[in-house]
Amino acid sequence: MKSRQAIRLCGGVVFAGLLCLPAAAVPAGVELPPPAEPAGYIARLLINEVPFPGERGYVSEKDTRSAMLAVLWVVESRLKHVPGGYTQPEVASANAANAIEVITAGGEKGQCDGFYRDGRGRPVFSPRVGERIDNLLKIAGRGEPGRFARLLIYARDLASAYVRGGIDEADRFAGLKRIGAVPVTGRGYAWMSDRDYYSPGGAFVRIPNADSGVLGGNRFFTLERR
């Protein structure tokens, strides 16, 4: 682990707007919690980090939902499941007391590109994030509810349930003990766009395809056991 450098939590393609969206931007078909609320902020992270139908990396609704869940587990693992031999600043680039602090660590180009705190300390996100989410909401609001609406609702409900009481569904990477010859801690601790030239470096270990290491166009990483 290169503790002297900030390891980005996510390196996927990001899209997005300013945190406070006007109410008129949310179509009647699907509504998200306000972005100033933890559930609304987390839901927008989950939506932003995964592909929707027609976007690069999209495979199926199930795959995109699985990617959202895995992303949320990375946030939770960096917050509450720092493995022995590591400090939280090594794993999360911050001493974080909650999920929002994990997500916004490191500034605009930090842990989650485009998710950061403004000069007044408020959690915000960059314009490209808001623009993409607004577009997805508009598509979901057209006609009968379909794939877009179901995926947005899944992200909303997953984030809301997490804020209320945690994650009900298991971390698919929790049981990993070894990858090749490398002993690992298990759990996901980072994700990046699935490109061979993207790697968080340090003690992060690439989770292979055989262990479902690619979800929603993202490659997930665990940590080498110390």
C-alpha cells in the first residue's frame, strides 16, 4: 500500500451537476432523495458509477445492480472493515466517520472523481454527474416504467436502506482468501474502469473474472493480506 499517495476509491467513467438540483429537473416517473441528504448523495454515486442501457459496459440489469451493490460494499468496507495490518487512511485516504467522508475524501479528483466537498464543507458533485443523472431520470420518466426506472429505483432503495440500517445483501468478495499465489484480505476495497492500464497500485490486488471481479464495466480490487 502506498500510504503516501491518495488511492482513488473509484476510477470509472464519471458523468454529472451541482449538488442542489432544481425540483423541476426530477421527472414525476422516478424521484431520488434530495442530494443534500446522505441517501440522495449515496444513490447518485451508485448511479454514476455504473452503466445503464446503451452505455459502454452495460450487460444486463442484474449486472448493473450487482455493480451498485459492490460499489456500496467498497464504501462500507473502507469505513468499517479496515483489515488488520492497515490503517483507515491507507485504505480510504482519510479518517472517516461516515460514508460521505469516505466518498468525498481527497477532493474533486480524489477517492470518487467528481464527488467532493465545496469551500463550505458541503458534499457536492461536479456538473457532469448531475447532467447524466438528470438525463437518466428524464429517460426513466418517459412512458411505462422500464429498465431505466427499475435501476434508478434500485439505487435509491439500496442507498436509503443503507443509511437506515446497513446492507442486507452479502459482499460477494468477502470470502476471498487467495488470488493466485497472493493471500488476500477478502472484501472489495477499490474499483476502477475495467482497463488493463488502470490500477490503484500499492497493495491492491485485482479480483479476476473467475471471481466476478468485473461488474458493470468496473474492475474490483481487494487487498493483499499483511
